Amino acid sequence: MGIGIRIENLRKVYDTPPPSAARGGGFSFMAQRSAGSKEKKEKKKKFEVVALDDISLEMRAGEVFGLLGPNGAGKSTTIGVLTTRTRPTSGRAFIGEFDVWKEQVKAKRLIGVVPQRPNLDFALTAREVLLFHGAYFGQSSREREQKTQTLLEQFKLTERADDMVRNFSGGMMQRISIARAMMHDPQVLFLDEPSAGLDPQTRLLLWEIVREYNRLGKTIVLTTHDMAEADSLCHRLAIIDHGRIISQGTPQELKASIPGGYLLRLRFDRAPEELLAVLRSLPGVTEVRSADHIAADVYADRGGPLISSIVTAAQAAGAELHDVHIAEPSLETLFLHHTGRSLRD
Amino acid sequence: MNWKTFYALLSRDGHVARRNLLPTLLQNLLQPLLLTFVFGRILTAGGMMQAGYKTVLLPGVMAISMVIAGVQAVAMPLITEFQFTREIEDRLLAPMEIGWLAVEKIVAGMVQALVAGLVVIPAAWLTMGSGVHFSFRPVEFAVVCLLVAMFSSAGGLALGCSIGPTQIGLMFSLVLAPMMMFGCAYYPWSFLSKFPVLQYAVLINPLVYASEGLRGTLTQSDHMNTMVVIAALAAINVVLLVVGLKKFHSKAVS
Ligand SMILES: Nc1ncnc2c1ncn2[C@@H]1O[C@H](COP(=O)(O)OP(=O)(O)O)[C@@H](O)[C@H]1O
Ligand SMILES: [Mg+2]
């Protein structure tokens, strides 16, 4: 049960500029600049953007896998290759056992795609979008009517079901686009920046739907440049920048890879110098700061495991611990750590 | 090949076409009706044209209608669907080789071209009043109709994959307008014999064969040999299909 995904040495070099406003504005000024402005003038016609630079990845069956990276990193291109929409310059991609570029039709049967920019059929109503999608995938008319009804309800679109989708708001288009991707019950669901432009409420609805779909054993691949989303939704992550994988693992593993990434904010009734000294000597602690001898900020490579020793130290020093807050190392910190740049551009 | 998917895609196009039935019909009928009324009725009634002109005109108007309908039915949606919304991906992700989607578009366009051509016959006949002399050869007529329908929708595919939305106006004024004027729709090809260079230059215009072919299979007025017409249309079809499919493939995948 479940379908895994494998990417081997994928490279993609675009030799034409993106069609105006294509692919949700993934312009990377970095990548273009790296071609060298002088060189660019010499061969004006030779447009080249290296969107993917030798990427290998494995997404396991039944997991929620996140591709995290700033704009222009190559996330959409990766999704494009995996969903038969972008032809790789070299390298291979597999959905389950099928080579995406050799057995396209079989691969297409296994996947559902929510593109970065809704590519809905604007000539149809919301209901028709789902019904026809089901028909493309060979569903019987009873099957597709039932499924359509269920999805319209699940995505709270029943009231607008018979309106043309071209009149929908961005958030509604996004919802119908996700419903469409789930219509044929694919084993793998790709979501390219699914929550961009969604209001917080719809976003939570989306997260819930993704989790629920994953609980059925489906593999989910999503891209995001939102730390919180990656953190709360994904089992494993790859951080991608300039078409390369910078780092991958579970959110916990990734965060733990930053030395001393935890921050414990403690508040005592009083924190004398000797208590601070003991705190500094605890295993894994890299730094302790206290401005007022009441509160103390402890930087360490672990969080919870330190608490009991902190309590013991406080008792020994005759102080009382009033409040603890553990800030886990964030992916934001991680991205900064690896690239020296913030994710939020 | 996945027939279920192909059929579902066809029924989607049929559904959309039915939804736009009235505007499409008006669009397809208005021009031929005006043409036949002015040239076939007013000018012949006033004696400016001979009554026999009605018979020459009707097949030409039918050819124009078919070509315009086929080109529009395929090219216009393609142009918008290939735009940055990439609407086309909605169907490119259907479980079928993507070349078949282009074939499906051609089939849907052919149906529309055939309908547009066939409604012109009674409509034009009515506006012109009596006086059209039919001489119907059903088998050859059917073959010519199919080939004309196919070249117009294959042409629509090639055009739709080659131009952007800003060039639609140019497509009409630079491609379709001269094609119609030099397409032997308003006069038989033999009339060009006084302009020998032009007479051979227009042979690259597929509409010439459409007009002459319909003239030969629907009426008995002066026309090109029907077998030549069929061969030329078939050759044009092959070229347009190859070009159209190639362009479609390169546009469909980035
Ligand atoms: N269709 C295209 N043609 C040319 N270049 C493209 C195309 N799509 C993306 N690119 C370029 O490839 C790079 C990666 O883009 P993309 O994969 O969209 O990144 P992301 O989704 O992470 O923002 C960018 O520099 C972008 O400009
Ligand atoms: Mg993107």
C-alpha cells in the first residue's frame, strides 16, 4: 500500500524565459545573475536558467513530504517534472515503479495535482469541473456524482457549485482545485504552495484535509515557503535553494542539526549568580544570559531534558522556578544557518 | 490509447459548445447570410450579376464558413488555455498521451466546422431565394467536407499553438482575410486565368481547394477536378497535422 517517489540526478535548464507571469512568478534573480552579466551580453540569445541542479530525493510511501525554499528555488519545477508537466534536461523521476517520462499515462493515473496557480477549466461550473475530471479518469456517472457531492460539501462549495469557476475568488478557486485533485482518489497528491493566498480559516481547513487524506495511506508532496506549515504538516522535509537540496530530514532532525538551537526562557523568583553558573555548566548548554537576575535565557542543544536539572539547580540555590518557555529551533533559523539568508526573501 | 478519456474530453467540448450554441451559431451564420444576401440576392436581382452567380457563390460561402468555424473552434480556446493560467493543464493531466488531446481538439473542431458548413446550405439557399442549381454527388461531397473540416481544425491547432492573444487580430487580418479573398470562394478558379501568376500563386491557399471541391460536388458550375482537389486537401492535411501536433507537443511541456 502507498506509493513512493524517487528522483535521481534531476537537472532542468530552461532555455527560454518563462512565459509572462507563468508558474506563479518564480523569478530567480539570483540564478540569472549567476550567469554573469558580461557573458550574457556576449551571447544574448543563449538564455539559460538552471532551475534544478542535480537533485536526488526519495519520498516515502504514505508520508507528507515538504519542499521548502524561497521563490525561484526550483520547487515548482520539481513538481512539474514529477507531474509530467516539465521535461527534465537530464535525470529520472519515478512515481512508484513508473518512470514519469517513459510511462506517463500510468504515472498520471496515480497522481493528483494542485498547481501553484489554479489552472481550472474556466468554461465550466464548479460541479462540472469535478464531474468532467472524474470522467477523464474513467469514473462511472454514479461514482462521479457521488464523489462530486462529497467533495463539494467537504470544501464548503455546495452553495456555489453551479456557478462558473471563472467568477470565483482566489480562495474558492484554490479549494475547487484541491477538490479536483482528489476527485479520482490519487495515491499521490501534489500541492504546490497550497496555502498561499488562503485566509487563516481556509488554511486550517486545508491542513485538516491534507492530514486526513494522508491518514488513508496516501503520499503527499507539498511545497511551501512557510515554516509553520512545513513544521506542522510534514513528516519529512527537503530544503531547496538555487536548484539544490541543502538539507533534508524530519523537521525535528533538521532543527536539531543547528548547534545549540534551543532557547529556554526561564523565570525565577530570583536568579543569583551562583545559579547562573550552575546553569552554564549543565550538559548541552552553550550560553546563559540574564539581565535582571530574575529571568534567564538558556541557549542549549536540547530543550525538555534540561528541565529537571534546572529545577534541581534552582532548589539547591534556594530559588524557585516560576515559568519556563521552550522555543524549539525553527526552520527559519535552519534556513538562515544554511544559506545565510532568510526564507522570507 | 484510452477511449474513455478521449470520449470524456470530447463530451466536455460538446458541453461547452452547446452552452455557447446561440452565440456560436449567430457568429457562424451572420456572415454567410449577409454575403449571400448582398451578392446572391441584391446584386443578382438588380442585374449586376447573372442569376447563375448564386450557384457559384453558395459553395464558396460554405467553404468560408467551414474554415472560419474550424479555425475558431480550435485556435481560440487553445490561445487562451495556453496563457499563463495554463488552463490546458487541467486536461493534459488526464490519463492519456498528450498528443491525443490535440487529436481530440481536432475532432471537436471538425464537428463544429461540419455543422457550420451544413447549416449554411439551407440558410444561404433561403436568403438567395430560388435559383441555386444543385448537382449533388454525395460520396465525393462527404469526402471533401471531411477533408475541409479537418484542414480547418488542424490549421486552427497550428495557429492556436503559434500565436498569442495579442496576435488574434493579426491572424484575422493577415491570414484569414487574404485567404478568403484569394480562396476562390466568390469566383471559380478558372476565372483567374487572366492573371496567370495569381492563378498559380493562390494554389498554396487551402481555401481554393475547399471552394472548388464543394463547387464540384454540390453544383455543376465551373470547378477544378475533384480528384485533384481531394489529393491537394489530403496533402495539406498531412502538413498541418504534423506541424500542429509538433507545436502542440512543444507548447504543452515546458
Ligand atoms: N517555464 C519556465 N521557463 C523558463 N524559466 C522558468 C520556467 N519556470 C520556472 N523558471 C525559472 O526556473 C527557476 C525556478 O523556478 P520555480 O521552479 O518556479 O521555483 P519555485 O517554485 O521554487 O519558486 C526560476 O529562476 C524561474 O524563473
Ligand atoms: Mg513555485
